[in-house]
Amino acid sequence: MSGIAGLLHFDRRPVSRRVLERAANALRAHGPDRSHVVVDGSSGFAHVHMAMTPEDHSDQQPHRATDGSIITADLRLDNREDILARIGMPAEAKSWPDSRILLSAWQKLGDAVWPMLRGPFAAAIWNPRDRVLTLARDPVGLHVVMWHRSPRFFAFATMPNGLFAFDGVPRELNEEKFADFLVLNHAAHETTIYKDIFRVRPAHVMRVAPGGTITHHRYWSPDDINPVRLRSDQDYADGLRAALDTAVRRQLRSAHPVGCLLSGGLDSSSVAVLGARALSEKSQRLMAFTGVPRRGFDAPVPAGHYADETAYVDAIVRAAGTIDATYVAEDADEDPADLDRFFIALEGPVRNPTNLGWVLAILRLARQQGRRVLLSGLHGNHTISWSGWSQTSGHLLHGRWLTALQQCHLYYRRTACSRWGAVRNLLIEPLIPERLGDWAQRLRHADGGAAWQRHSPIRPEFAAAMGVDARAVADRHDFHYRMRRDDRIQGLFQVDYGGDWHAAQKAVTGVEVRDPTADLDVISFCFGVPPEQYLAEGTDRSLIRRAMWGLVPDMVLTNRRRGLQGASWHERLQNRRSELAREIADLSKSPLARRAIDLARLERAVAHWPADGWHRPDIFTEYNLALMRGLAGGRFLRWFESAN
């Protein structure tokens, strides 16, 4: 894993090594093992390295090929053998680092190489003959690269501080993006929290011509996925198990011992048992890390949820036989400075501050035990364990009325919805236009106010000035979070900051979290099978339940409740109540915080502290979302103002 940066002068002025070294130093947390820069006249490139695979130890980036082409990339190439076979490289290429394989493949195949890659990547390739710079990012956006263009130069870097190291890159707040943060709209991938700093979008190639002309094109889309048609339900289940098993095995390539993040759910348990089975073939065991509440925690949780996943994880451990579980209790006295440390690495406001402490505690413990690579199932809800419900409106549109009605009845039986609620959720709301849907949804709310007012600490005047509603419509972001026909596609790309978050997490902890459920072959299989497979046999998430039968314990496969990770979040807030009040008072000293954040609402929340009822949706929304996001956003503003 790496941090990358580069600079291209349009007027052919030479690039200074010192400027590149300054960018490399700014990114050092993303690559503490070594750094290197390469200058090619009016272009220059930097790389900081964190070795996470065996081949990384021989990786010397930026790498210059014999024809003068240069690559600097943050990547993990999970299908190395496939790419080498496709381009016909000699036997010694098997020991090459991933970056050299990618550059060789790009030299032979051009942009046709990008959809062939498996694994996360953010790559920059310089073609000295044509003086063209190419940037590309993996299909899901697991890795990130940002850029800035001025009339005189083009610069790119993994994170904003790498860009700010270059003279002439402004460090100005994007107030519209900050407003979107406050209302939980993270749908626009290209824009960032900084004005005139942009991301390369997932699944896109960006090309910078000698005069500074920029072009973008999308090299992969879910629309490119071919249908998967097999003979029987069992064949589909076997096919999913095989695809996921391949992805897990490919992601076990590591320079460090591998562990996993394990909950009692379908996604992480499926990844864990397949990972344990693969490691057992090498006489190795898999260490799993599970977050649990403090001992004795017995507070109520929302209906359909449970707080402690220990019983399910214990069952998975017994069934697998080669998994060792470490339970990490949520610490009621966690260090609030973690929030500062993380947003300094993230260079943006933290989106889910109440979960940050226990997540970092798990990753740090894994690092202490030498487990610097952890498998996970973070994207599983949109791939291997998709619920299947949003397909129903499509059946109605295509005249398959009986199927649509059967699925509505199944939804009524499997959820807490009434019959009318099932029809509304599955058939009506996914089919009505978004603007009409917003009007219809307001009829269901007594106050008729904007949907974001319930969960957002933003001042309504600031929201209006920043145009949050119009931008949400343009981004196709629904503040009511209603079911949509394309919910799986939207789910894959639902947060713009995913790559930023992974980069900051690795920088702070030195641990890489890998996700086989986001492997492109897994995505292609899951999107290619008939959607009815996910509701087969009258069961939601049917495909993964059938695929993992015999490997994952029955009590996990048949469980329909959801684990509530970080369930004791309100106890940690209670311990910090007086501190929270002081933070809000400090925020009143910031002109921008006063203009953007409803500080009076935050003050009321702290003053009228609930004695109980923390499992209720209204209290969760007010304290976990509005209060904590307001404080996290305000703390970022204070840091930003002081740094400037």
C-alpha cells in the first residue's frame, strides 16, 4: 500500500525534486517504509511505500520502464497470474511487484487493462513520448487519488496534504461539500471537502494532455455485467461459494499474518470460514476480532437487533475449527483525542464518530499481534447477501404481476410492515418520480419539514444558502432512504469518502482491511444471476444462506436479527457529557461554525439529556447523528481554521 503524488507543468518548466520530496513527506504516514521521487523534465512523481505483500519488498516506485514510461501507484493486484498470462510475460515476471506488472500490461493493452484488474488501485502512468498523464481508479473506489488543475500546472496525490505541498494549490473549504456532510449526502464522488480539489471517480480513467486538457471516461459499469444463467438453484449457490472462495484466496497474499473482522452476520462469517479453510491447507489458523459491549451491558436495543454477537461468533469458531476469536470490549473511557488524530489523517470531518473508538481499538490490537491484514465483508449487503426486495417493482413493470404479489406477501411476512406498508415500500415508492416521491413522503410527516432536519445539525439558513436540496436531487440522494430499483448499484457507490477512509485508517493503524465481497468477479456474479435467486425458497438473502450451508452454522444462517455493533455508544457519551457542553461553547468562537451548525440545537440536546430510551429512533437520531455529527464537523472546522 502506498501514497502517490505527481506534478506536471504545462509550460515545460522543470519540476524541482525538493517540491516532490515535500509532497512525499506530507504523505509519509501512508507509506512509512520508504519514499522515492523521479523527475522527468517538466513532470515529476513521488511514492511513499507501505509493504503489505511479499512482492512489495522489491517495489521501487516510481518505476521507470525502458521506454521511459513512469508509474506510481497505490495498488494490490489480486489476479497477478491472470494478467501475466494474458500479456505473455517471461517466467521471471512472477516475482515482479504489482506496479511493474500493471505498467507492462498497460503498455501492451492500453486502457483495456483497467477492467481486467482485480483488487484496489489508484494509479498514475506517464507517457513521455506523447506527454500524456493517465490516472485510473478501481471500480468500487477502494483506493483514492485526488487532483488539482491550475492554468499553469496539474497536480495529483493520494490525499489533500500531498497536494497542498505543491505551491499554488489552494487550501480553501468547500462549504457546499461541508453542508452535504452535515445532511449526510455523500453521493458526489468527484468533489471533496476542499474547493478545487477533486477525486478521480471510481471506475474512471482520466487523461491530462500536454496543454492541460482533461478528459474522463468510464471503463466499467454494472451495465457491462453479463447475465449468469445456470441449471438449478443449487448451481447458483455453488457458483456464489466458488466466486467468493476465489476472491478470499486471492486476498490472502500478504507479507504479514492475516486475520479477519468477524461479526455474527452472514457476510463476515462467510469470508471468515472460507479464509480459515484456505489457511488450514497451509497448517495456519485464522485470528478473528469481534467487537462486543462491556461486560454486564443490558440496555435495550432497537427491535430486531441484538447487542452481543459472542454466541454467534462462538458457533462460527466451533464450526470452522481453525478460527481463534479475540473479543474486544467497547471501552466506556475511550480516548476522545482519537477523533482528532483520525480527522488529521483523513483531512476531513469524521462521518461516524460514535463508532470510531471501538473500530480503532480492534485495528490497533490486531497490529499489536502482528495481524496487519484483516479480511472483512463490508460490501456484502450489496453483493453476496443482498436482501432482494428492490427487484419487486421491476417484476410489476414487466408484467410479472404474480411474482410481484408473491414477493410483497413474503415481505409482509418477513418484516414488521403492514400489508399496505409492503405495497408502498416495494411497489409504489420505487416507481414514482423522485420529486413526486418527496412530496408524497412529506404527507407522512406531521411537520412537513425537510427530511434532513431530523438527523442533521445544519442551520436551515446555511442549508438554503448552500443549495443542499437541489444538489441532493442532482446527486440522486434520497433523504428518506426509500427503496429504489437500483439500490444495489447505489449501495456500491453510496459514499464518496470510502477510499479516503481506508487510506486514513491504514495511516493511523498500519492495518489494511481487505474485502472479498467487493471483488469485481464476486460483484459480477452477484449482479449477473437472476434476482429471484435472492428470494428463493421464500427466504430473503436466500443465495448466501444456501451457498454457505454446511460451512456457516445454522444459527447464523437462519438468524434474521441484526447485530448492533457499538451498542453502548450512549454510555460513552454520558461519560463525556460535561466535555461535550464545553466543546459546543468552544464552537461558538468560530464564525463558520456559528453560520453552518445549529449550536442551539446541540446545546439543547446536552441540556435535556435522556435518562433512558436510547434505543428509540428519535433519541438515536438526535444524539448519535445530529449531536455527534455536529460536534465532529465543528471540531474539523476549528482545526481547519487554526491550520490556515
